[in-house]
Amino acid sequence: MRIYWSGEAKNIIGPQIRALRLQRGMTQRALAARLQLAGYEFSDLTILRIENGTRFVPDYELKALAEVLQVSYEDLLGAPQRGENA
């Protein structure tokens, strides 16, 4: 498997995860606990590394984060919504 990396952050969703988590008044531990209750293997250290951009995020984790935070994939990726002008 080849992973493409710009040499900067290892993901582009870290800042959005942090913003959404803080917006909901959750700690990293609380978000990890919600993910675990939903059946996903996350720890508070995993959340920290995602937010700091030091960890790659595979598609199935993107799905889990979107599900638990109740947002779309596009919201996490920062993509313009359909119908929005770019």
C-alpha cells in the first residue's frame, strides 16, 4: 500500500475534529469513549494524534468519526457542500 504524504500533517481532518469536539464540549477521552461505545477502537491518544496531524486516518476511521460526531464526510474533509460556490 502506498501512502501519499505531503511531509506536513499526516491528515487533513485533525483541526476539524478538534473544533467539532470542543464545540460539543468533549474531551479527547470522552470522544474516544463514544467511539468505543459505537464499536470502534480509539483511545484518547489516538484522538490526540489525529488532531495533531501525526497520525494517518484511514477511510473506516473517517466514517467512524463522522458517525459519532454526527457530521458528513465532507464536513470533516472541509469539502464544499453540493450547491456551494467554490
